[in-house]
Amino acid sequence: MMNISLLKLLDKYAGLPLCLLLTLLTRLTGRGEPALRREEIRKTLAMKFLGMGSILLLSPALAEFRRAYPGSKLVFLTLSRNREISAALNLFDDIVTVDIDRGWAAFAGSFWAAMRYLWRERFDLVLDFEFFTRFSAIVSFFTFARIKVGYHAWETWRGDIHTIKVPFNRYWHITDSFYALVTHIGLEKKEKLEMVRPAVPQADRDAVRKLLNEAGAGARYICAYISAGDLSIERRWPADRFARVLRGIIDRHDAHIVLTGSGKEAPAVREMCARLDSDRVLDLAGRLSVTQLAALLEGAELVISNDGGPLHLAAAMGTRTVSFFGPETPVMYGPLGEGHSVFFKGIDCSPCINVHDRKSVRCYWTEPKCMQAIDPDEVLKEVEKKLAR
């Protein structure tokens, strides 16, 4: 797997001169903002690389775009790890991916294949939903699309590559920011946005039910996601605090606890299982596809989660959640919909993740105090309220 921190540094420092060069080329061609005629938009490329949760939160904007531009072929460019969740949304005519999980050779090969595809398609419109990565701006340029829409902020200069520049408001929920981008190509503003519910094949529901039945989980179980992906591990609520809440549930209820996570997160999940030491704890880390995970979360009585993709997947499937935020703010990334409880202490250094700095965490402390400040007893009390309803 390629190092995410290294990729961010390359984007920041190698991307700057490239954006400068492409901006000069853009200005030399003398192209201003072109007129937008819906009937001329026959092929559209949408881009969002990082984050399953972000793609789910992007889905309302893309669904509205499909309704507004029914005649435009919509292609999605993302990372290979996001192909399954992207396909489950049933929004795209095609999905093109870049692989950062199998090293530089795989990245180079997949990127070259993706660019060849983009050149063959000859897109009329590009929707760059990445916040401020220079990589996506550079890709936008080399699609040679007539209209390229992307976010603009002075804090993170990406040049004049995009023909339509959209202000980014970091005080809005990210779903509203995603939707703001498509309002610049003629979509009307909407007050209430809802995530698209991923499609789950019946075979995946059956497979999950079989796993639950084999573990004796029955119809009542609570899911817990104790990790936070590989973008910023500081978003994890400390394991000892998480364990206190899960132990409290086991002691007071007859429900099973089902722990989820990726294969890379499996060691942390195994450690949590050892802490809890109960035959009513089921470890499914690394054993489920994305759509199987969706089926699991859909059937849960409650999902307890750090800030991450499974939290938003649970919300998309209509399941109630309890979640923990600290380095990131729920103002931007809180779960959409009703039935969600968010713990965020808002101490003086929190949130520290900033979209203008590639969402890098620079914690003041040895361990994030914003996450340590969340009291397990307070969380357990909220969990009890939800389970009593």
C-alpha cells in the first residue's frame, strides 16, 4: 500500500509547480468561462477519491445531477477500494478506478489506464468533488473537458484550471458543500438532502444472516466500529473507553456485540474481543464485502462508531447511531438523518483537521485529548436511552 502521508506531501509540493504550469497554459489559450447548455452535456466525469463516507455524503448531489441531466452519461473516477460502494449507489454509467493499495507499479498502471479511458470518452463536463487536492485539478485539466467545475480557496492554491470555481464553506455540512458545487451548473438549491441508500443483493443479506445465526446472534445485535480507517487514526476513541461501553451493554442486555472493520483493522478488533472476553461478541473484521457490511448495519439495533465510513453507511441504511468526534467536526461530517447521537467535546484545540491542509492531523498532545474527554458513562447512558425506545 502507498503511504497516504507521502501522497499528501507529493500533492502539496510536486502538485504546486504543475498547477502553475497548467494555469499558464490555460491563460495562454485565452479560454474564459464557457456558456453551459444542458443539451450539450452528453458526457460527465465526477471525481472523488478518498473516503467511503465522503462518497455516501456526496450521493445526494450526484442523484440530483442525474435527475437534472438525464441525457448525460455519468462516469465516476475514484480509488479502487471505493468501487464496490460506488457501484451499490446505482448512480453511474461507468466507474473508473486508480489503485493506491498495491504499490507504485499498480498505481502507475491503473492511472495510465484511467487516463486513456478519459481521453477516449471526450467529456463535456468535469465535476471535481475533491476539496483541495492538486492531483484532481491536474486530472481535470488533462481530460480536456470544455467545462471543469471545482472548489476554490486562497488557502490552497490550485490555479485557474477549473473553468467554474466554487467557494468552499468549511462551516457547512459537507453534503451541503457537495451540493453547492452542482448548483453552479444550474441545479436549484434544496433544503433537505438525503443520502442514496446502497443496493444490497439478497445473497449478501442471506450470507450475513448465516454468520449471525452460526454465532447465535439471533435478531438482536449491536454493531461497533472501533477503528477509523487509515487517513487519521487519531479519530479513534480510546479502546479502554470503548470496551467499558461494550461491556456495559453485554452486562445489561441479551444482545450480541458485532465488531466490524477491514482486514487491516482486524488486529485491533481481535484485541477488543480479548478485552471483552464474552461468547456474545462476534468478530467480523475483514470477513465482509461492503454490501454485506451494509446488510449487517441495516439489521442492527444500534451502531456505535468512530468517525468513519461505517458510520455513514449505517446512516444511509436507516440505522440509529452513536458516534464520536474530536479531530474532525460533526458540523461538517456528522451523520445525516434522524436517530443519531454525536459526542463532541469541542475543547480548545478541536477540531484540528482542516480541508485546506489536506486533512492532516497535528495533535498538540501525546494522545488526542478531544477523544479522551468523552466519558464512557455518559455514552453508556445515551446508549441505554436508545435501546429503551
